[in-house]
Amino acid sequence: MGFADMQRMMRQVQKMQSDMVRIQEEVGQRTVEASVGGGAVVAAANGKGELTSLRIKVEAIDPADPEMLADLVLTACNEALRQAHEVMAQELAKVTGQRGGIPGLPGF
């Protein structure tokens, strides 16, 4: 690999890094929602992987069955976080290539 090729590759890597930072910032502002139990519990998460809200309908609150409510909350939160992660991965894949690595550099 010649010097010119190395410089070109370094410029590509730097551009990719700046694109990744930009995408992470943009996606970090997006919010996804997951609804479970027919809308009884709705969780929202942002692209940073943070839960941003949780809504629980009063009908979902059964004092005789707190485990069901806990399961609904966990399921909604986990699904919202999974969706947020998926959005981030899809957007980053546009920059890094199909497998999320750096094209031409196996293992990265």
C-alpha cells in the first residue's frame, strides 16, 4: 500500500468518524415508543438508550396482581430500548457498511 493510498484511507476513516458522531447525535434526539397490553403500558426511549417516559393506564393497575403490571412495564421498557438500539444500528450501518464495521478493515 502506497503513501497516497494510506492518506486516502485515513481521510475516509476520519470522514466516517465524523459521520458517526453526527448520526449518533441526530438519532439520540429521536424517540421510539413500545406499547404492550393493548396500550395499557407505553414506554418511550431515545436513541441514546435512555427511557424518556412511561405511561400506565389505570385499568392496568390490579392490586391483586402486581406481578402482571411489573411484567408489562418490563416488557414495554425492554421493547422501547430494543427499538432505540435498532434505529441507531440501522443508521450507523449506513455509514459503516452492512455489518457495522469499517469497510475494508476486517474486525472493525
